[in-house]
Amino acid sequence: MRIGVFVCQCGTNIAATVSTERVASAAMALRDVVHAESIQYTCSDPGQRTVIAAAHKYALDRVVIAACSPRMHETTFQRTMAQAGINPFMMEMVNIREHCSWIHSDMEVATEKAIDLVSMGVAKVRGQTPLFSSHVPVVSEVLIIGGGVAGIQAALDIADAGMPVTLVERGPTIGGNMARLDKTFPTLDCSSCILTPRMVEVKHHENIRLMVNSEVEQVRGYIGNFEVDIRKKATCVDEEKCTGCQICEQKCPSEAPDEFNAGVGETKAISIAFPQAVPLVASLRKEYCRLYIKGKCGICKKVCPADAVDYEQEDELHTEKFGAIVVATGYELFDWRQAYPHYGGGLYPDVITSIQYERMLSASGPTGGHIQRPSDGAEPKEIVFLSCVGSRDESIGRPLCCKVGCMYIAKQAILTREHIPDSRTYVFYMDVRAGGKGYDEFYRRAQKEAGAVYLRGRVGKIYPRGGKLVVMGADTLVGENVEVEADLVVLATGIDAAAGAGSLAQRLNIPYDQYGFLSESHPKLRPVETTTGGIFLAGACQGPKDIPETVAQASAAAAKVIVLLSHDELETSPMIAEVNHMRCIGCFKCREVCPYHAIEEQGLRDGRRVAVVIESLCQGCGLCTVACPPSVISLRGYTDNQLIEEVTAVLR
Amino acid sequence: MVSTAYSYYPGCSLTSSATEYDISFRKVVEALGIQLDELEDWNCCGASPAPHHKAETLGVLLPGRNLHIAGASHDAIVAPCAGCYNRLKYAQYKLAGDQDIREQTSEVFQAEVRYQTEVLNIVQMLNREITPEALRERSQGRLANIRIGAYYGCLLTRPADILGFDSPRDPRKMRPLMEATGAEVPHFPFKTECCGSYMGLARKDILLKASHRIIEVAVSTGLDALVTACPLCHQNLDLRQEQINKAMGTSLRMPVLYFSQLIGLAMGISPEELELDALVVQPDMDRWLKGVA
Amino acid sequence: MSGGDIKLVGFLCNWCSYAGADMAGTSRMAQPAEMRIVRLPCTGRVNPLLVLKAFQEGADGVLVSGCHPGDCHYNEGNYYAHRRLELLSRMMAVYGIEPERFRYTWISASEGARWAETVTGFTETIRPLGRLNLAGGGARDDDHHQGPAAGSASPAEKR
């Protein structure tokens, strides 16, 4: 065994409080150390060349570098090792900067500590064995879960790069929440004018397979090699045959709530979601259908000119392989009714949500673009907007900001003035958050051009009086209570992750927060990755976002997927767990604790059942090594013996 | 010896400005066949001033003594006055959670303080003693002619983490029994709006404005009466209704009943026995009970 | 060993606490010098026997630090660590080791100051206790004291 120790001075960062020369000479006294020296900047090009030269000269097989944090330069020096012809894992870094020279001022104390740390590093590297990365083949197909604007963007980007994409959407059409919007801030672009062409592109793209009415049930496997069960739910309509003529919808006698229009107006049990739906195919909701409730009807089947209605249709279960997964499940609006009894809790028909208002603003919406009071259909003149209903409200346990409320209130105030020129709008707000290109200007426009009156304060109560709604709030800037008599109150409700996001996250084995938002791997540097390799996030499923941000993140996720799948094979880290099969007792406690399902059962020729680590799945956490009763699992690079040697190097 | 009866803590209001609350409560309890033992040698609950005294423990010592006495003989103490209930619960909360205060209190009492007696307000107690079904059975829709609204005020529900009684924003615990009287109980949006509380002493204008609005919304909601469990609310809404009308230039009329009076009426106890004539704003009993045998 | 008479060992997870300790260094937060840090992928890798081994070999205090609950890089490693280490800390007196000599805590990558405070506090707790004397039958009167048996499972898994 021939160990070389290199003690970095890091200019004066280390050398000012640690005598690197003394550390190097003390290291020479350690067992198997054949060379030790102090280098001014070890990570610099000349520094690395010095290490390589010494490795050759002294025929080193192991190296200890005492320098900064391994989190800073471990990869750098692993590469140096490869250049020096030494296995990269036969190098141990010792942190004598962040953990020593920078936190101590006494040269004597710091030097002694550095010597201790080096002897720990030497003890550990003595037990190290060469490790080799392995390679696993990669499936080039990509799964995208969610067909909102995020999923659409990611699908198109990846498909344009030549990779086959399967886009799975739970609902009957793609388009997501964006398809329900009338206009978008701050440009007042028509939402469907910019979105529907993209939806059609998805439908016709040769590399995209679209699966609507479908959900991901099970996910097995690992980065590069996922195996996914997708359930395509029966809709009683043959997607291939249906032409979207809507005759069935016109003739259907069963009314059903119109989810696309957020409950404004009604639709039929068999219907298409909206005129620009993609695919333009009807689907039947059995829970509202007369045939399934009363056992008698069948009109839609009779009237369908394409013979597309099929009551016998059953769910289909598809099992497919994918190399990467993009989760783009989006958001839904917080249900405010329980939490805000003081706003009537849903009792007053003229207190509506912003998405309901948005549907009324839309020319293709249920009111044909006319703003109407739900109670009597009259055109409202005094309209009050409430921001932060279910956002930034600690009193109901929802401190999060919805991020888009301020801007869409400004948009709706501007649009209100266009629709009803003699209307007056009031906005009760907490703060106006208009950080974004052209956003603040847009909000000012709502005040100046649309004449919206902004009042800073939360509304305490809404109650009916003489056919109007009294909105009792405070203007905290003036320090007075304010009362507005409104014809219509619009609540900017908060944002939650889409229903079921949490359970999907569990199936994907990725973390999520208390609102169901999926967690990125690192908030700054890995914003679209998850902690599970090969699974990426796009859009509001990760946290509240507006459209530009969502699209940007979707393209970022697509770029990550393209990078991943641009290789035929993946290199996996060799610092993973390993079971000694000779001594495994087959209790499978390791399998119980493994967060990655990376342990499988295998039969040996002698009939014993033993645990085997699936190398491509193991992330190297080491949980199993501790759970193993006979202690026969070792974590490469952190074996029991190595750790004991490291600890006891300075204790004995 | 621990009795199955309730220890009864009337407090000052029920022995002075709100004797009708005391009397009607006793009548209802009697009709239900429940034993009430008035707490022996009870003292002031501390009301609003004691917790603000510079001797921090005063707000615990005063109600704490009542708890201590009740604890010797009863499992539960009922305080119909929302203020008394609030203070007793506060003392209990402090004594349970703060060892220093518990030790100081024991030192003053020269005995290990007993604070674990269950503290109940009138709504809790009656909900426990008569189910809505049983009351419906007894009332036979007696109050079907009227529309009533519960007015909870603040002391009965806040602070919610200490009282643990009902939602402070949307309390509903009075509703089941109120509906069982046969009366219609529409949504009353002002059920927790401030009545002005003890502002009557310093800034009567604020109080009159606050109480006026409650009455006004009660009228516009089409109510025949408000129902409350707090003597201070009752005082502001009933006793001061004439002042309110005078100050605001209105001529509103809204009877305000105590919860016990309402339940008593439903049980068939006569308005006289329930001291309804002690109310300043008199309900039209003829209309209320029209057609009732 | 330098920095006074006592010897302290810290087992830190790579993702949160080790990075937190790095941050304390980057922010030049002065700390006592008795602590020797061992880097691990996760506190879930910390075998309670490793902690006992450290005491047996002469450590006077052992500190384990990982990611906050919910923040584990491996999703749930620190929950297992919590169960194992909580049980271990209750067993300390049985082994004849003052319970204060063993501590586990959660420190994130952004909590450099908290790491510095933790090391300082832990060191100041152990200093007055002095060296751990296991050979003489333990620091506590415990006639039945036995050293940890090697090779068996950690207590937490033997539920």
C-alpha cells in the first residue's frame, strides 16, 4: 500500500492558521504513507500536475488530499486521480479549511487538529478498494404526466428533439387551466388563441402519443428504465370513431355540472369539454347519465352518426417502458367555502371565484362573454375583488402566496371596464405583488385606465343587504373601516396542487409538501429535477407559477430529459450497498427500510433466498447496512471497517 | 363526595342585571330533572379587569378559587354567563399548563389547587342534557311561527385554543337545539360581530354603532328575535336598544332572548316563569305562540 | 488530540449537516477545536454500534447531525436515524455513559450559525464532565454494566 498525502495551503486560507509543512511531515509518520507534501493551490492546474507527478514518482495507489470541503472539489480531484492512473475512488479528501483553518485562530490548535484529520483520512483510505461505475442502457421514450400548458410545452420540445413522447392526461382534453382563461396578463393575449394551436400540434406530432382519460397507476424501475402502468378509463365513446359532432350532447337528456366552466352553467352527461378540445371527442360521465342512474335511456347511442358510443367499453391497462418522466400535473384552486364562513361560505350566489368570473368574461363561455350576477342575471355595476382568499392567511393555516392573484385581479379589473364601461371596481389587497416583466406597469394600468380603486386590507365580512352585498373591510393605509355595497364579489382564491398530486408523488417516490406541491431536488440549482433520478417537474405542480414561468420550467425539464436521453447508456455511482451473499440470512429487513425499492430477492443454487442490491436503483444512503441483523451489507466507500478505522485513528 | 349534579356558578350578572337569565336557567334545569348545586361562597370571576391587573396571577387566582371549591364536590361546573365561563376556562388552562402559577396559587390557597373540574357553558350543558330529538319531541313545533338567529358574541368562543368550544368564525353549537324548538334559524351573518362589549363606559358612541348594526342586520335578515348566552351582549343589544335607536335615528325593534329562555319556551314553560317580561324589548308572545295549545 | 483534554466525534450527513458545518466555516464562525467530523451519506448510515464503538475507543462525546425531518436527501433516512438514535440515547446510562455525552440533532445546509452554536454548546457540556472512564465500570454506578456486544442488530430494528 503506497499512500501519498497532499496538504493544500489554499494561498493563505489554510496556511495562515495551519502549518501545512508540519501537517505534511506528521503525515509521513503514518502507516503506509510514502510521500507527503504541501502545495500552494492544489486545485490549480500546476497543483494538480504536482499531484500527478508525485503519484508517478512514488508509485502511489492511494491519495489523501487535505484541502477544502469535499463538497467543493471532490470531483476535481477524482478527475486528477484518473489522469494519474489511480482509481478515482482511492482518493480521500480531508477538510482542513471549512472545518479547521477558517474556524480556529490559534495556529498550534489548528495544526494539531489538521494532523488529526489527516490521520483519519489516511486510516479511511487504507480500507478503500477500487470502485468502478457501471452502465445501464436507457429507454429513449418519455412519459409526461399532465396535459396543461407545462405538459404540452415539454412534450413538444422533447418530441421536436426526436424522442418519442407519451402524454398522459387525466381529463378528457388537454389544455389544462390555461384553456379556461379568457385573456392573459400583462399583454391581454387571448389565452385560447395562443394555446389551442399548441394543443393541435400535440395531436398531430408524429413523435407524440396522446392518452386522455388516463392515469398513472404504478411506477416501477429507475432512471432510464421506468415501467409504468397507465389506466385508460372507459368513457363509453370510441375515440377513433367519434368525430366531435356533438349531436349526442345536444340530444342527451341528463344534465351534469360543467367543470370546465367552473360550475357556471350546466352541460350534459355526454359532452365534449369545450369547442376547441383536443382530442375533439365526447366522453360520458356515468354518475350523471340517466342510463346508469335509472337504467333506461340510450339516446346518445341511437343518435350517434359515427356509431362511436359503446356502453360496454372497459378500462384499458397499458404497461409501457420509459427512460424519463416529466410530472406536469398543475394546480387547482383552493376550495374557500369551509375556511371563509364570514364570506358566506358559499351561501351567497353573487360571491364567486375568479375562475368563474373568468369563464363569464370569455366570449366562448357559458354567458357568451357577458358578466352576469348569478342570482338574477343582471349586469353588475359595483364589483369588488378580494385578493388572497386562501393565500397568505395564517389564521386558516395557509401562509403561501398564490403568486398570480394580484396580476389576474388587475387583468380582470381592466377587462371589467371593457365589458361594462360604467362599472366601478374595488380591490381589497394585502400587498400588490407585481414582480415580472411589464407586470407593475400593468397593475398601474388597472388603477389609471380602468379606474380600479385599490384598498389595502383584508375583508372581515360579507353580508347581503337589500339585494346587494355589503363588503366590510379595512383600509389600513388610511386606518379606517371601509364598506362597499357590491353587486358582485369576486374572490381570488389560493392555489393548491392538483388533487391526487400527493398520492402520485408516492407512486413516483418523490417528496411533496403539505399542499401537495412536489419538491424539487434543490431550490436554486436543481429546480426541475426531483430527488429521484429521471423524474422531472414542470409547472405549477412544483409550486404556484404564472404561464411564462410554467413554460420556461417545462422547457427546462425538456432540456434535462433530452440531455439524459442523449446517451445510450447511463453511468451509475459505484458508492452503493453490497450484500455478502455467503452470510445473508434472507430476513429482508433491508428491503423494508430501503427508500428506493432497490433490494430484490434472489434464489441461490443451494436453495437459499438472499437479498440482492439493484445497482441502478441504489442511491447509497446506507440505511440497509444498519438494518441488517448479521451486518453483512456494506456501503462501498463507507464500510463499517473504514468508519471504525477513521474514528479510532485519533481516539486510541 | 363527588355528586352527579352540576356545580352552578351564577356570577355577578345573573344575580343583578340578568336575573331573568338565572331564573330561566334554573327553570329549564328543573324541568329537565337535573340537580344544580350553587357553588358555596363563590367569588368574582375576575371579569375583564383582573387579567389586566399588574399582579399577573390575579386573573387566575379569582376564578381559580371557584374551581378549587367546585373541585371538592363536583365533576363539572356550569357557568351560564359567557364571561364567567371564559374566565374559568382561562384559569383552568393556566393552572394546567403553567407550573409556576399552579404553585403560586396553591401557596395562596394553602392547599394543592384543584382545577380539573370540567367547565361548561350553558350551550354545552344543555346539549349534553337534552338531545335535539328529545327537545323536538317536547316542543312539538311550538315556536314554528318565528325566525330566530343565534348571536354568539366573542367570549363564548374566543380564544378558541383555550376554550375549545366552537369555531370562533362560524360557531354552530346553538343551532341544533334552536332548530328543535320548531323555529326557523336562517343564516345570520353577524353572529360573531362585536356588540361593543364594555365600551359603553368609555366610548358609548362606538358601542351604539356596533350594536346598532347587529340589530339592523337581524331585522334585515327577517328575524323575530336574537338568542344569546352572554349577559353583556344582552345588555348592549336589549337594554340599550332605545339608546341605539335614538342615537342612530332609527326605530328598530328586535327582542333578544337568553338561550335558556328560548329552550324553556320550547319545553312549554310559560313566558312569565321564564321572566320574559324582564326584557326591555318585548316579544309579541301572542303571535309567537299563536295556535299553540 | 489537540484542543483540550476531551475528544469529540461528530457523524454528519453529507447533504445537510456537513454542508452546514462547511457554511459555518465559510462564514468564519469560531468554534471549539475538540470536534472531529466524520462524513457519511446519511444519518441513516449511523449504526448505533458505531457510536458505542467510538465511546469504547475513547471518545468523550458523540454528536450525530442530519437533515431536518422531511428534508432527508434520501427521503426517510433521518426518520430511521431518529428511531435508532432516540433509543440509543435512552440506553446510554445503561452502558455507564452519561446521557449528555451523546446527542443527535438536525441542522440544514443553511444553518451554519446553528452548527457553530451546537458544537460550542456540546463542547461546553462535555468539558466539565471530563474524560469518559468506561474501564472503571462506567461513569455511573452500575454493577451490571457490560460493553456493547458487537455483531448484533441495532436495537431499533428489533421491535
